[in-house]
Amino acid sequence: MLTLGVESSAHTFGVGIVDEGKVISNEKSMYRIGTTGMIPKKVAEFHVQNSSSVVTRALSKAGIRITDIEGIGYTKGPGIGNCLQVGQVVAKTLAQKLNVPIVPVNHGVGHIEIGRLQSGLEDPVVLYVSGGNSQILKMTKGQGKTKHYRVLGETFDIGIGNMLDNFARSIKLDPAWGSTVEKIAVGGKYIAMPYTVKGMDFSFTGLLTHSTKQVGAHSKEDICYSIQEASFSMLCEALERALLLTNSKELCVCGGVAQNARLKEMLSMIAEDHKAKIGYAANEFNADNGAMIAFVAERMIKGGSKAKLSECGIEQRYRIDRATVF
């Protein structure tokens, strides 16, 4: 079933196409944030300007025509309202024009399911770490045959990616991404940092505030190294507790921050200690992308999910534990 997915929750406008669970194209355009971060109105305008060309590139890469598409999925949320609306309009327009089924998809479910697919994991504990989200999850059964993700632990305030991006802006890194912090952290030395874990929940704003205040007193390399070590250690402690409590032997790591090499190294040590299999999607699919939305949409449509165009809205705070997966 040729299914097209549209992702537009933040800085990326992505369009992916899958056929029977296989990704056949995954194209995107990304707003360049520079040192200032994302200004919602400007990012939405960028998506409007680039949406048509991204759809065209995705179809060309897949070697199909728009009329071959049999289903549409789009990111309902969570995300930036202005940006989500652009993807919603594109998806609804295509679904109406082609007269094909359309389903709204939870952004986080997209990340997790593409990660499970590519890593071959059956029932893992999930560490979902991105700009707006930091959660530890496990799939559970709902009513009937439905399944959804239960949140075992999560951030009390902001996502770890958002925290790292905010820090990058505060010290004028260009681009102001957590990935730039990762590069500068190489060779740094550890300095004392706040550390907040309560059970399987964690908090990052205190760490962000303290790290910003260290600018001038310590080198950028040392601060970048230390903010990573402290925040990643918090995630690892909470995750290790989740593995023990669920008696799970599988760990899936997904989301934009899952691309960080140091985080992967620390998580691999935990997996080894607990004799657990650890899996990731390729970096292309840990970053925001349309293929993950198309993949989930195809499974939803095949499972009988469908939505009227009038029901296809957006929800900026669409929690993953409210989304039915299958």
C-alpha cells in the first residue's frame, strides 16, 4: 500500500513514502536556525515555500505519480502550532484531491515505530529523547486489541534536546543545536553540575541555568562536556531503573538526541550490564522525517483506522500515551 506521510512539527518539512512497510523515499527541507533558534512564524513560512518541492522530490525518488498514492498520514502533534498547520493543510489537500484515506499520527509514535522496525525489537523499553520530549515508555494493551504506550518516566520541565539547544543559543553557537554542543564537548573536562532524578522522572532547567552561569568561569569545551555528562547520566539512571522494574531485555532509543555518540556509548554500557539488546533507527530516521509518519499511517489504515477530513486537526500537546498505536 503506497502511503505518503507528512512531518512538519518543528524545523523540518518532511515527506516520506512507504510501500508495505518498506521506505521507498524520504525527502525533507530544514529551516536553518543560525544562532537565534526557531521563530514559529518564519519556520511556518519556510514550510509553505518548500512543501510543494519536497512532495515532488519524494514522488520522484519513489518513482511514482501522485495518483499512485493510496493513503495519507500527517503529524497531528505534538509540535509548534504554526508548523503543524502547514503539514495538516498539505495532507488534507492531497487526501481530498486523491480521495484516499487519511489518518493523524502522533509524532512520538512515529519515532518509536520506525526505530522498532529498523532494530527488529519486539517489546522494548523505549527511551525517546528529542527537542520537545524526553520520556521512558513501554507498550501496553488497551481495550480490545488496541495498544498504546505507557509513560514510565519523563521530564518534569523541558525536553533534553530543547535544553541543549537553549544552551547552544546562550553561548552563541552556530548553528545553535545540541549537535554543535556535542562537537565542542570533545576534549572537555567535567565540572560539577546539578543532577535531578526522582524515580524515573528527571528535570533539566536547573542544569541549563547553572551551565549558562558558568560561561566565562570555565571553557566552552568543559561546560559542553559537563552538561552532556550530567544530563545523559540522569537519563541512564532512570532508564536502568525502568529496565529492572519491567524485567525487559530490549531497549529502543529514538528521537533526535539518539544521534549523539556519547549518549549511545553510555546506553550501550547499561545494555551490556543488563544483557539487553539495544537498537536504534538510522540517524536519518531519528531526525524528524516523513517516512516515520508514513510507516505508522500505513499500519493504522490497514488496521481499520480512518478519519473524516473534518476530524483531521492538530494538537500542540498531543501526548503519546493518549495515542492508539494499533
